[in-house]
Amino acid sequence: MKKLKLLDIASALGISKTTVSKVLNNYSDVNQFTRIKVLDYVRKVGFEPNRQASFLRTKKTKTVALILPRLENDFFTKIQEGILKVSQENDYSLSVATSYDCFETEKKLVSQFLNRNVDAIFLSISHQTINFDHLIEIQKQGKILVLFDKIEKTLDCPKVIIDDRKASFIATEHLIKNGCKQILHFRSGYKPQISIDRYLGYRDALNKYNIPFDKEKVIVCEITDEKNGFSAAKKAFELGMKIDGLLAGSDHAAIGAIQFFKNKKLSIPKDISVVGFGNWKLSKFSTPSLTTVDQSAIQMGEEIFKIFLEEKLLESRDESPSNKTHTLSANLIVRESSTKNL
């Protein structure tokens, strides 16, 4: 059987070869009726684009790369799920790697993906990253860079975040409205923007309700996992802090802290109310179930890839990257760990 070419499809549908190519490469300047007609036809006849020929012609690999700080975090796996869904719908391959929150590993991964000539890199910056030359290099090589979650505001590229400051304010306000006045906060370092914003949201809520700020009640957890949450709670206990609430930087840190409190025979939420961040898939099964901030992770992943497609369009017009920050909403999911009324 003769292998179909773009010209064959164009002839069968009575349209130009250029229009067929634009549909298959997801250009936006094709009307929806024509797009559907082409896609339905290529599915019907089982047409597979020649990737190698396409690369030689356009220098595009139809492959994008995703660099996550950690894989065990459910938030990041949901982001990956969202990206994968939309990338497959648009006939792109997705390569995934993790930096383990290490700057040197992050730089190495960026270099490896650039050597593989990916069309774009989607990245959440590691906690250790303070130099951004490797990210600027992505754009120097004509690739699209999209930052998400942990971002650097000074970089001229599109970014996708949730409103961490507002989300943290809502979570802290929830603790206050449930009677908490001595609220402990675990933050994930001084540099990451998300840590700064969540700290500011915590301060905003204290200010609104005229609760004095105590800097001793802010404990840094560079890695917000169960072990460090347990250790931070232990530190607060050993310092003799009076606390009746905790806003943790992640669900993992919150659950680690709960374990320490329970070891000390403290009741959650009767003695200490606890709120986490991330809506980890196991947080609703913890004892007690954990109140948490859901960060719209799957939606964030979908948005990341859609922004990449928008950036491709700007690139085709020889326009500069958008440098737009796309902010998604976050929701507080109230469970047993923060209210005595459930």
C-alpha cells in the first residue's frame, strides 16, 4: 500500500498542503471546521507524520521536557499528569526528570535536554538554585522555557503559579477562626518565591486579626517532608513554645508534625489544629484526616502545555516570550485536623 503524504491528504480534502501541515503542527491560524476535517481524515486513514522529515524541515522534535524537584510529591505527579494529557492530545512526546532539589543536578538535566534538542523545557526551580544562567541558556538556544510553582520573577519567560500568598492567608485565617492564636509556621527556606509568599500570607492573616507576630514561631524546613516536619515540631516543643495551631509548608511536613504531637499525647485538633499544603493523596486517610490547600495541580499541568503552544505561536511571528505570570486559584479542603466540629 502506498504511504500517504501531506499532498495526498490535501488532494483528498480539497485544501492546500500548507493547511494540512499547519493543522498537524497545531498552528492556530486554521479555522476550527478545517482543523476537525483534517484530524478526522488522518485518524480515519491512519496517517502517521514523518517525524524525521519534519525535524529536518523545521528543526523541531515534537518533544518537550519536564524537570521536577521531586517525584515522590503527589503535587508534582499530578502536574505531570496534566501536561501528559494535553501533550498527547497535541502529538508531543514528554520526557521527565527530577533534580531532587539540587542545583547541580538541575543544571546537568537542562544541558542534557538541550543536547537532545527538545522544543521546550518546563521547570520548577530547585530550592538550591540561586544562579539562573542555565535557564537563560535555554532561551538563547531558541527553546521555550516555562517556569511553574517555584519560579524566578526576574526571568523573562511565562510562569504558572497558584496565588500562594492568598492561599496561605486563607489557611491561617481558617485556623484563627477556629480559635487558634498561637500559630506555628513551617516555611521551606528563605529563597523560594513560594516560601516567601506563604510566609507573607501567614503574616497578613495575623495582622488582620491583630495577633502579634512572633518570629520564633516560624521554623525553616529546607525539605518539607515527614522527617523534617517531625523535627521542626520537636524543636518547637523543646523551645517551650505555646502553640495551638500549625500551618505547614506541605502535607508531608504536617503529617510528620502530627506524629510528633501524638507521641507527646497531644490531641489533634483539640490541643493543636493543623493545616498542610498540597492535598497529598494520602492526606485524607491520615488520622486525623488532614486539612490542606489544594493547589489545582492537574489544571496547572494542562495550563503549562497550553502556554507552550501559545509561546510557539509568538515564536512563529518572531515575537518575544510573553513573560506573563498565569495565576491559578487554590482551595482549602477542611478535614478533621483543624476543626473540632467535624
